[in-house]
Amino acid sequence: MKVIVDFDACMSNAQCVLAAPDVFEVREDGMLYVLQEEPPESARARVENAARLCPTQAITIEK
Amino acid sequence: MRSVVIAGASLAGFSAAQALRKRGFDGTITVVGEEAHLPYQRPPLSKQFLCGEWDRSRLGLRIADGLKLEWLLDARAAALDPQRREVVLADGRRLPFDGLVVATGARARRPGWWVELGGVFTLRTVDDAQALRAHLASGGRKVVIVGAGFIGSEAAASLRSLGHDVTLVDIDPVPMHRVLGEDLGRACLRLHESHGVHPLFGAAVDAIVGSTSVEGVRLRDGRVIEADCVIVGVGAVPNVEWLRGSGLVLDDGVVCDSTCAALGAERVVAAGDVASWTHPHYGQLRIEHWENAIAQGDAAAATLLAAPGAGRPYAPVPFFWSDQYGCKLQLVGSPRRGDAMRVVEGAMDERRFVAVFERDSQLTGVFLFNSVHRVAAYRQTVAAAWAGLTAGAEA
């Protein structure tokens, strides 16, 4: 599984952080960081939920 | 259960459809939508879309292949026949169902002085936003925004960035007064002022003035504010009229138990802006925000698929955000009017701070201003505060 973020669309609303804090983080600079670009399969449900919750639909999951 | 009808083709309805499939439901799912569009994102309407940064095609929600949903768009649910278990559409078609998800959302409230007049807009649907955008395209408009809640405040920020002249009118003393209270609302007021908005607070609107197109807004004290564009953002009304006489309990929305099961019918659930459910911690609640539409759609679908009475309570920590002038405003929890507020991180003047709301020294909510990096921690804090309360109550 590969996590791809469209950083032009990302508004740092942190919905993904709330859904999958082990994969996404917003830091003090207000920017989103992807902690694991290829998270383990065990994180799939959380990452899918993060993608669904993203209000700008900036997250896509490959495979 | 072989067939589910979802009344409402917006975020909550679509989320319920996704959740039904994810949970293995393989019967028919028919989604009825009053608008002619497939589900789309509303949050950008007052921001990226209004500013022209995003076009229409970017608003659509991603709809995975294989969901096998039957879409009936441009079709309004007009009645619910509880005996025959059918949704009756405005054109007379009848849709039988085993299970029903009510997700008909809310519409922009039109106050008593509302008139249909060129240049007067609400901002709720993509069609609303498209019409407003077209009206603004000639540039240099003199805009009056009535209502300084989230929509009005975001619209003010977007229109200032486009260079329009903006007057923000509200009967309350400060923006977002009902949600944030006086002190935080004043911080929001300063933000508008520093971006050149003309504030007009504590001012009641009496009428919209104009013959063929809008010419201004008349206040109750007789003043007329000149305008060639008026945006009315004074709240939303849940779309429940079609359910009158159906046996469902209606009171500022479809009244549900803690599991999102509608009172007054079997195998009927509700989600999103239209649902007023019993939150195990906050009591009766109706939330008009993005995350809730998705999460409550999930919860309602789970309840629909469970044995009657065996659904699980839906108990989210409410969360919403607003983007204004490049600033990020976020609220966690559900503070009520009169809760004590104090800043615990940063300072209001620095435009980077966190404030907590408390009642009887219990945490009820957290407001974050340009402090997104702290939101996850504070959401846990709010959830932990309830858990502490529950434990205390049981001890």
C-alpha cells in the first residue's frame, strides 16, 4: 500500500491525523507530513478512513 | 433485508452507502438526490470554489467502482409511506424498501425578509455557489453578507481576497457568537477588520431593497447599506417536511436514539445534518459538519444492519474547522453558551492559541486557532474528560 498526498490540495485540516496518527502528522509549521509512505497492511482501514475523511480529497492509496 | 433506500445523495447518504457495502450488504441500494449532481464536497464552496481556485470538476467525491449504487438524481423524496414501507417521490414514483436511511440534509434558512431578487444569494449548494461566482465575476462588487457564522465569515474572507468591498452584518455582537462566545468572537472580529471588512454587529436586517436587482439592505434602525450583491448566511433548516405524518418523530430534525435509529419506525435510521440523535454524553445533538456526515453515515449503516435494538451508540467527539484569511479555526467538543473560556496556549494577539471551555470545572470543548498540530492531542483530552466523568459517575 502506498499513500500519496496531493499537497497542493491539502489544507492541513488534520482529519487524516485524527484517523491515522501513525501515518499522518501536522507539525508546528502547520504542514502535513506523511510518516509512513508505505504503511503496513494493518494500517489499511485507518488510512482508507483518512482518505475518506480528507475534506479536500487530497489522499489517494495505491494498491 | 434485501433493499435499502437512502434519501439524500450528499455526504452522509453516500457515506452510509459505502458503509453498507463495506459491512457486506449485497442487496440493492437506491440513493435519491434532490440535486441533479452526484455527491460533492461542500466545504470548498465558500472557499476554493468561490475564489475560483477550484473548478466544478474538483468538487466531486470519489465513488469507487463496484459499489453498485442506483442513483436517482434530480428526484425529490416527497413522502414516506410507513405502512407499505415506500418512499414516494415528487413525481409519484414509489420506492419500496426494507431499510431506509434518512439523509435529506438541511437547506439554507431564508428569513422573513428574504426576497427572490437578482444579486441575492444563499451559499449552500454548488448551484448557489456557481450563481454567486458568476455574479461576482465582473469584479468590484459591493457585497453585504448577512450572518457572521461560519459560512458568512468564510465568504467574507474569500471575497476580500478577490478584492470585493465587504460589509458583514449580524444581529449578534461578534462573529460566530453562538458557537464561540464573546471573547473568541471578538478575536474573529479583529481578523475581519484587519482584512478590511466593514463590520456591522448588533444590527438587525429589516428588508432587502431593490426593484429588478438588489440595491441594498435596510436595517431595522432605518439605515440602508448600499449593495449590488447580498449573501444571506443565517443558518440551515433540516429537510424533514416530507416526513410529516409518517410516524417519525420530528423536532429540529429526525429524532433518533443513541444508535441513530429513528424513533417511530422500524429499520429506519438517519444521518448527517438532518439527524438529531441522543449523544451519550451531550444529549440531543444535530451537527452540520463534514466529519459528522461521514461518521454518522457509518454509524447509521451499522445500526441498520444490526438486529433491531442491537445497534451501538454513536458517541463521537464533535470536531469541525473553518478556514478564514489563511487562518485555521478548529473546535473540538461541544461547548455551550455560558461555559467559562480561558486561553491555555499561546495568546490571542499572536493569532496562535488554544482555549479551553469548562463548565463546573469539567472540560467541555477546545478551540484551536492556527494550532492544528495540537488538535489530535486535545481531542484525546476531551474524550478522556468524558471517560473520567463516566468513571466518576459509576464509582
